Amino acid sequence: MGRLMQKGSVDSQLRGSPSYAVSLLEDGASLWPTIEQLLSDWAGKSDSHDGHGGSDEREIGLLGWVSATREETARLPALREKHPGPLVAVVGELPSALGARVIAARLEGAVLAAELEQTLLPTLAAVAAGQCVVPKAIRQIVDRPPLSPRERQILAMVVLDFSNAEIARKLFVTESNVKNHLSSAFGKLGVKSRSAAAELILDRDSGLGPGILRISPEESLPGFN
């Protein structure tokens, strides 16, 4: 799709900032006109380069995403085959917990559309230098409080498709107790339903995996909940 050559300013290059090019790989959120204008404005302020990079120039692939939906993130393997360089997503809306984990685990960078003017160029420069950049708001979605042993135990049974009533009987607790633990666990995972929790835990790209449900021998002792 669109391609715009970009390089660091004179001052940044004196500090060893690498040069880079930007290519738009997909734009389901229709963000490219705004992105192109920002990059063009910035390029016009730098009169030390002619827009043709050398062999050490890194090409960064840009993705215009709505909110890192399942459909958008499912295209990543194909995009990686098409573009071997780093990928940066410009996200129109805050993603779900699953989308946030995919961004943090599988992209080199991300920028929120609402913060585009302030964060796009610093993010591209950092990614070109080999860093990974995730917006604080997305990191906060990923960095949820840890699940308690009881929450993990109940979630493991949810993954196995036990009903709340069945879980309550097996754990010798009330059904309302199960619901309270699930409500707390859902909040920590950033989901709103049993099916969304199970999907997040089982998805191999989410950064979670069934391993988060493991209970250590110490945690199985009386007093842990």
C-alpha cells in the first residue's frame, strides 16, 4: 500500500539513531491519511536527507487497526511472511484483553490513534533502534493483578465447561461464592463472561495459556484462597 521514506533528524542521527522507512501493510481503520500527513510534515522539517536510505535502513510495517480484533490479529502470520521487518500497529480504540496481549507479545510497537501526533515518531524511532514500545494504557490491560489460587481453581473448571452449580458442588462452596470468585477473576483478566475467559486462557497467542491456572503445592495448603 502506501510507502513513505523517513529518517532521523540531524540531531538524532548525531546520537546514532538509525534510519528507517515506513510502509503501510493494511489499514482497516482508515488511518493512513493522518499518518501520512504527520510523516510528511516531519520529513519536510528535515532538510539533511533526500529520502533514499542505505543498505542499513530498516523498513517498518504499519498496521491501521480498529482495536486489535481477532480478525485483525489473525492476519499477523501472513503479514510476517510478507514483511520480515518490525511491525507497528496504530490502534483506533483500546483493545480487549486478548488484543492487548497479542499486541504486547507479537508486535514491535503500537500507538493509540488518539495519541498519534505525540507518539508516532518516537515509537518509530525506538522500534528502528531495536526496542519494543507498548502504550501505557495497553500495558495496564495486560498487567492485571494476579489470580488467587481459588480463582485459578474455579477458572480451570470453567475451561473444562463445568457450570457454576457443578463447581460449587465439587468445591463444597455455595454457588454465590463461585460467582463472586468468577466476578473477581473476570475483572483481573479484563473479560466479562465465562466464554471470553476460557478463550483468553486457551488462546496460544494471548500470552496466558493454561499454565496460569497451575496451583503450587504450597498454595494447595489450608489458608490459601
